[in-house]
Amino acid sequence: MKTRLLLFFFACLTLAAKAQQAPPTDPVRPVHIRIFPNPASSYFRIDHVPARVTEVYLYNLIGKRVRHFSAQPKAYYDISNLSNGLYLVQFADASGNVVTTQRLHKR
């Protein structure tokens, strides 16, 4: 029951995050960002940081923002003191518009 409830909340958060996404500036080239390692234990990195992405936000499954990072190429984003579980990683531009959202599993 607990697992089903968590999956329900995760699905709701995913839908809410997708509803907040701004349309891409160039519809021909969608934004593809890969988080690795995933699952992660103490840090994660981003494969490619598009120029328009300036902020990285981490949300837990309840929707509470638990971390905020400035997007930097080749940076290590520390998550060592977060609890194990699923998180949403939201990438935003300088205006705060969501570019894309990815899932991150913390072990």
C-alpha cells in the first residue's frame, strides 16, 4: 500500500512538472539531458548542460524542494546527505522556466 501511494505521488509530481515545462525555444531540437550515475549514492553529474539551463532543482516525492544548484558543466552535484529514494531533478532557465525534468534514484 505504501509503495502504491508513493508511486501515485510520483506520477502526480511528474505530471505537474511536465505541465510547468516551457515550450522549447527551438522545437526542432528538443533538450536531452542525461543524469549519471543513476542510481546515485553521493553525487550526480549532468552529461551536457545546454546554454539556456542555469539552475538545477531537486524535489522529493512530496514536492518539497530539497536542493538548489547553479548549473555548471562537468560539475559534481552533492546529494550525500539526502535520504534514499526517488527525486525529481528540474532544469530551469534564467527566468525560472522549466526546461526539462528528470528522475533520480538515490541509494
